[in-house]
Amino acid sequence: MIEIVSATRCVECDICVKVCPANVFDATESGVPVIARQDDCQTCFLCEIYCPTDALYVAEFAEGPTGITEAQAEARQLFGGYARALGWKRGKAGGSEFDPTHRIRVAQ
């Protein structure tokens, strides 16, 4: 379940809003998307995978909100953890060079 959109890491690209199949996020006038329908999250990790700045944290086995704070997630290096587990690295495609879907990350 999506837990955090980090306002300090977010570059307001709205990629998470665009890739979410459950329409969990709302774009805002201030720029940083908000988690508007957390209960609709399918834990597909698309938002976290495609975030170009690791500004999102999705809790893997959560059936409801966990209450984790941004500071806790930062301290535990949870931001972008799923993408790293897949071999995707910032600035380089990493293990995804054979998977053309990694190009969505840079789509605007």
C-alpha cells in the first residue's frame, strides 16, 4: 500500500499520477501529488518504480496504513527500495536495459 509521497524528494513530475492504475493520487496546484485514495492502492509498485527521484514508499505487505513517517522511511532507506531490488538505478537503467518499459520513467 502506498504510504508516503516525500515533498522534499518530489520534483512534481506527476508520473505517479499518470502510471497508477487505481487512480490513487491527485495532482495538486502546489505540485506535489497527494495520496487521495490510499485504500484503492493495489500495491503494484508502479508509482515507486517510475518515480525519477525515489520520492515514494510503498509498504509491501500492508493491508492498511502503517503510520510510518517520512523520517523513518528515510532512515531505513525505504524510498526507491523496490526499484533497487529490480536492479534499476538512478541515472542508469541497470538491470532494466532489456526491458523497454523503463523508458516510462523519463516520459513527461
